[in-house]
Amino acid sequence: MSQARTIRFSIFRFDPQDPNDKPKMVNYEVTEAPGMTVFIALNMLREQQDPSLQFDFVCRAGICGSCAMVINGKPTLACRTLTANYPKGEIILMPLPGFELIGDLSVNTGKFMRELAERLQLWLQPNSIDNDIHRMEQPMDPDEAAKLYELERCVECGVCVSACATKQMRDTFVGAVGMMKIARFELDSRDTRTADDFYHVIGNQDGVFGCMTLLGCQDACPKDLPHMTQIAYLRRKMALTSPNRIL
Ligand code: SF4
Ligand code: FES
């Protein structure tokens, strides 16, 4: 029987609340088990070696989006990443860039998503008849429902934000997650906002015209959402809506 190998972790540690603390990398070792994920290894580290290690998780199944971090240079979900993917057994963990650091590997994606939702008004805006709670719900066209479901799969992990070079250069850029959510409401026949309304929100360099099409968002998204198709669609639509359009 082959002997279990040792995985060497180098983990970013920093408590921004402690004025005496400084950012540093700390090394740990864990004995690999079959099917071990980075999340399982982190849990073992916290339980057996260092209870002060901060990282987030809820579902352990790629559903909540909480455990996103940078693993060997790539933003992704720790609970969906096998240690077996790293043949050298060396794993470097960093917090997601572009978000407020809570501590170590934990970042405040919730604050970012909340501010994004308020800025882009990411909620359904139906007409006044639809606000009547006593009215029978209308069935949705199955094709439209299927397309909406596709865009609803976003788990708000923040990976696409961290993988986006434009976002890292321009903090006000709404990022792929913002545009995917706008695409979701633009598609929804119950939403009364017009292309002109959406133009005033994302028809600028902080929205669709700021995207440099580097594809980092689509390459990194753990839910394989169709970022580029949707961003290209919105960009064409916003270009045709622009008051400065040539056509
Ligand atoms: S679009 Fe993908 S990468 Fe971006 S927040 Fe949603 S699930 Fe995460
Ligand atoms: S713990 Fe929920 S996505 Fe990883």
C-alpha cells in the first residue's frame, strides 16, 4: 500500500483589526487523505493545529460561494478543489483580491454584493398590477424560465471579480457578476425597466464598455456561467441604445 503524502500549505495570515499584526505567509503540513479537498485540509488545520485560522464556508458543496480564495494563483472554491490536483503537494492560499479583508483567507464578499445590488438595483421591478399579492401568478414561458434559471445559478462567490484585471485596475467597475445580474433582469419579461433604464446603469466605462474581454471571469467561474455571451449581448444592446449611436 502506498504511503499517504504530505501536503505543504503556505497560507496568508493577517488580522487587520490588530494594529501590531503584519501580513505574513505561514507554513503548515497535512497528511493527504483520499478525496481530500482544500476545504477539508483547512478544517483539519483549524481543528488540529491552529484554531485562529480564519476562512469561510457554509455548504461544503459549491453552493453557497463562501469558501472562495486564491489557490496557487487562481481564484476558485476551496470545497471544489482536490489536493490531488497539485502533484508537487505544495499549495499556496491567499484571500480573494478586490474585497475587504476580514482576516487571513476570509473576505467580505457580502458587503460587496449588497453595495452592488443597491447601486445597480438588482431586484425585480414589475408593473403595479404584479404588486397585488391576491392576484393569481401567471405561469412563465418555459423557454424564458430555462434562460432565467441559467443566469440565476450565480452563487455570488466573487471569483469572477477577483479574476478580472479591469476590476483590479478600476475599483468602480461593476464586474462580470454585476453584468450577469443585469442580464438576468433584462431578460425577465416581468421587469418593466427598458434598455434605456439599463443604459443609464451599465452603458459606461464602469459597465459594459469598460470590459476588456480578457475572459478571466468566464475561465474562473465555478458555475460555468456564460459571461462573455451575456456581456457581448448587453454591449450590443447598450451600443444601440446609446444617444451617441452612429446607426
Ligand atoms: S458569476 Fe460565477 S464567479 Fe461570478 S460570482 Fe457568480 S458564480 Fe461566482
Ligand atoms: S463551502 Fe459553500 S461553496 Fe464552498
